Amino acid sequence: MLTYQDCLGLCDLTEDEIRAIAEHEHLPELVALELGQYLAQTADGQRAIRRMILDDIDAAEAANDYEKAIRLKATMKHFIDTHPDNPKLLAKNA
């Protein structure tokens, strides 16, 4: 039987990225991990994840939870740095 940590080790996302998806979609973290891994495989899916994180940042700022907003902004930066919009196009240009 696979644990959450086992699945996380096989995923292209960080725990913070998965947590942001879980919060946005109101899902358990394991389900968010599965959804995130699926979405991270395409440019459209990567844009959807970015939108979720941005929405979470907006919600944190609206609630005056600036510490959470800062953590989510760091999560967004990491996601952008590690998930280009379309990896297939980037590979062709390399």
C-alpha cells in the first residue's frame, strides 16, 4: 500500500503546491496530489494550477493573512521556476 509520502515522492509537485490545490479545490491532499500531477503534464493544466495558487493568494490577502500570502507567493515562484508553460516547445527550441 502506498502512503501519501510515497505518492509525493513520485509527483512533479511540492507539498506546498499540492496544499494550495487542495485548499482551492476543497479536496483532501491525496486527491489534490493526483489532480495536480495530472494537470502538471500539460501547458493548460500548468496554467490552471497557477490560477489556483493566485486565487489562494488573493483569498489570503483578502483575509489579511499576509504570512500565508507570502508562503503562497513563494510557492508560486517555485512552481513557475519548475514548470514552464509548454515543456515540449522549450525542448524543441533547445
